[in-house]
Amino acid sequence: MISTVEGEKKRAHRGRDVTGKIAETGTFLGKVWALAKPYFLKSEERGVALFLLGLILGMNFFLVWMSKNLNSWNRDFFTALQEKDSATFWRLLWSTEGLEALFFSWVGLVFVYIVVAVYRLWLTQFLTIRWRRWLTDVYYSQWLRDRTYYRMELTQTGTDNPEQRIEQDVDQFTQLTLSIVLGLISEIATLITFSVVLWNLSGSYTLPIFGGIEVPAYMFWTAIVYAFFGSYLTYRIGRPLVRVNFDLERYNADFRYRMVRTRENSESIALYGGEPQERSTLRDAFERIYDTYWRYMTLYKRLTWLTVFYAQVASIFPIVMQAPRYFSGEIPFGALTQTAGAFAQVQGSLSWFVDSFATLANWKAVVDRLTTFGESMERAQTEQTNAGITVAPHEGKDLVVSKVDVHLPNGATLLRNIDLTLPVGSRVVLQGPSGSGKTTLFRVLAGLWPFGSGQVRTPGGSEVLFIPQKPYMPIGTLRGALLYPRSSELLDDGTLRDALTRCRLEHLTARLDEVANWSMSLSPGEQQRVAFARALLLQPDWLFLDEATSALDAATEEQMYRTVIEALPGAAIVSIAHRPSVTQFHASRLVIDRETGTVRQAAIEQQEGGAP
């Protein structure tokens, strides 16, 4: 079993194989190949994937051969009906004259065809879900790697609704790609097989021009001309569907996301009485879906006019074309039906583009969405590599900030010329007016803020924990929420219950294995106390608190700080706080001057009864 580090390196490498290659190609088929190649040729599953793909292709070719046999059976069956040959009629339905005769009877042919068709579908679905699992892991690993998800939102250059790209578009891509590619290969095999049959059955036709020109295998050429005009008209009429499909999926995803936001912020919306505004926002979002779907309906109706007319004409066209030869006695009734069947197969293969255009349009839209998502992740990761503020570990034990200028995304300077050294074990409070850049400075120290210049050197090997004002509560067990982002199996129940008790959460000690959406189940104050319990359990060397007690009363706030200081005597604690009461738990303070954008360090005089 590979280590976690090795696993992350492999995920990053295969992610770059997929998303990086997409950015390097411009053609649609090149993008499809860039998405598919890593799984089938480079992944750890390539052996199984190629075996399944080869098996499915073999089944496809076998079914084409079976279709040819059914076409020949169809000729003999209807000829027997025409000639009132009852013995041949019943033998063709069911034969007991040996395995070969049984196989080529209707019962044998249909039974084998059904078995192979069912297992071909099952194996295709099996390959699809394996590929989807692999590609989904690639995308969400790339999305989470190096905090790409955060930087895409921070710079507002990311694609909309990444969760849709990873869940829905990857699903559709794997299904559509296998369906379209395997279907096309099958149609090519069908075309080659039945072109030979149709060529031999067609006979010749003399055109009444230039003194008469004889056209051999005229039914074959008629099928080609018929399919060509159908494909051309389909492309001309249906081309706008590609963009409409793209927009429709985007607006649907945006509508879902707005409803998720409403559910996640239900309490705030309810307190504000914001239902009318939310209703208006959702109505506007759905109006975009409605208008786009109306365009989709109009375009699809035009395409349907052509495809339905084309299919109906194709059902009778070959019989009409061969009817003169049948009425003249040149061919029997069975040959007429065989010709019609072969024409349908050839024309159907040549008309694959006509029949599949709506699917192809959706496929292209899916590939375009995955492409733009991959390019956005690549761009965010490149920006991180070229970030102006570098954060790197060093051998010392102190946190060192050297000549750091902090900019806003628009280039404006927020903080300038920051030079700080925070020794291990120090307790520092960061103060300043609202909007002066306190939280942004924390983001710089966490390596989240790329805008600016300078260097942050962190103590190598130290455990760091940042607690924001609204701590993250993952959906799952309370045990998992307490130990996030570590494994929930690291500590015993007694230790977890003790941490809850010390943080005034005794009422939660019996709910460790309860699964809930804790951000909705717990009050803001309880969530902040869970975050303090998390600090007690994870035992960080550096603890950063960003307004981490804003929802607590003064007595509880004091107990939280005293508990942390007692439990983490050697840890450095850096706090952002507006309340003067927090100052007593720190030995020094950093003050941001909003006018100049500078940071100065000042000592704190300990009050009587203050924290040690």
C-alpha cells in the first residue's frame, strides 16, 4: 500500500495528465482524447479498462455478424412464405437437425443475440462506472490540491458550479463517450458488412440520360446519397443546439446552487424575513432556464421535423426502389425484404450523424464544460506557483514575516512593509479597525493570500491550527467534527468527552456517534466551543484565532482562553479580537494603522487577575 504522500503525488501527476493536456489542445477530438487517454493508457486500471473495452468491441463485431445472419434468415423465411414451403418455414423457426441448424434457426439466432446484447450493455455500464470513479477522483483531487478550490473563488476566475462539473459532467462524459465511440465503431462495422450484401443484391439501373448510363449496385449508391443529404441538413439545422445545451446545463446548475445556498443559510434568511427576496432571486434564475429551454424546444422541433421525416421515408424508400425488379419476377419476395433490410442497415450506418446529432451536441457541451473547468484549475494553480507572497518552512522555531506587502486582488495596497518575528510560545493579539486587513493578514500567514510580495517563513514540523469566526462543521458524526481534519479514530471516547466537558459542552458527550449537519444543529456559540475542543484534542504548536469567541458571553470566553492556555502551555496563540477583554490573555499586541497600512508591535500591561 503506497503512502499518503506518494498517493498525493500520483494523484497530482495524473490530474496534470488530464487537465494539463486539455489546455494544450484546441480541437474537440483532441480534448476528448486528452480526457480519455490517461485512464486507458496510463492509469493503474488500464489493464482492466483495455480488457473490458476489447471485450465490448468483440461483442459489437459479433452482434454485427449476427445481424447479417438474421438478414439472410429473413430472406429465406419470407421466400418460404411466398412459396408456401411449410417444411422450410418451421425449420427456420426451430430446428432439431443438429447444433449448427439450431443455431441458425430463429430461436438460436435470437437467443444468442439477446444474451450477447444484454452482457454487452452490462459490461459497458461496468466500464463506465469504473472510468467515472477514476475521472471523478482526478477532478476533485485537482480541485482540492493546493487549495485550488479556494483560489478559484478568491480570484473570481473559476468556472461556475464546480460541483456540477465533477458530479454531472464527468458522469455524462464517460457515458456519452463510450456510447458514441462504441456506437460509431459498430456502425462502421455494420456499414462495411451490409455494403457488401447490398452491393450484391442491388442489381443495376440504367439512367435515361446521355443515351443511357448503367449504374451498378444502384441501391448502394442511393443509400449513400440519401444519407449524405440527411447528414448535411441535420448539421445545418441542429448546429445551434450545442451552445443552447451548454447554457441550459449552466443555468440549471446555477438554479440548484441558489436553492442550496438558501437551505444552508435558512436561519439567517428567516431572521431577516428574506423570503420575498429569495423567491425573486429563484424566479429570476428559473426564468433563464425557461427562456433557454424555449430556445432548445424551438431548435429541437426543427431538427425533429427533419429526423422523423427522414426516418419515415427510409422505411419505405428501398422497397419502392426495388419494387420494379420484384414485380418483373427478377427477385423473389425474400430477396426484396433482404434488400430492404440491408439498405436500412447501410443507410442507418451512414445516417448515424443524423440520428445522433442531439447526443453529439450534448457531448460537445459536456466536453467544453469539463475543458473550461480543467483550464480554470490549471490557471489557479499556475497563479499559486507565481504568487508574490511566498510561504515556506525553515529550520528555526519562530514565525518570521519579511518585507511583506499585502495587496487586494485589484492591485491596491492594503498593508505595507511588514517585518515581524513571532517566537514560539508567544501570545499575541492583533487589533485594528474593521476593514484594516486583520483577517487578510491571517490569510497571508496561512498561505492563502497570493496578492502582494515578500516572504513568510514558518517553523518546519510544527502543527498549526487556524480557527475562523465561523468554524467549519463537516456533515457526519460529532466525533469526526471534533477531530477535523484528522482521522476520527485517533483518540478514545474518554478524551473526546473530557474536551467537550472542559468547553462547556457536557450535553453533547452522549452524541459522539450521532450523524448530523452540525452547522445547522448547533448554535454559533456551541460551534465556537466545538472549535476550542478541537484545539484541545489536536494540540497545535501554533493556534490562530480569528474572532473565535465573538458568539460567546464574557464568562465563557474567559474560560475558553484559560482552558486553551492551560492545555497548550508551550503553544503560540495569535488572536484577532475587537473585544478589549481578550487582550488580557496575551503578552503583546500588533496594531494595524488603517491610514498608513503599517503594523506596529506594542506590549500589554497585565491587569490584576488577568491571564498568566
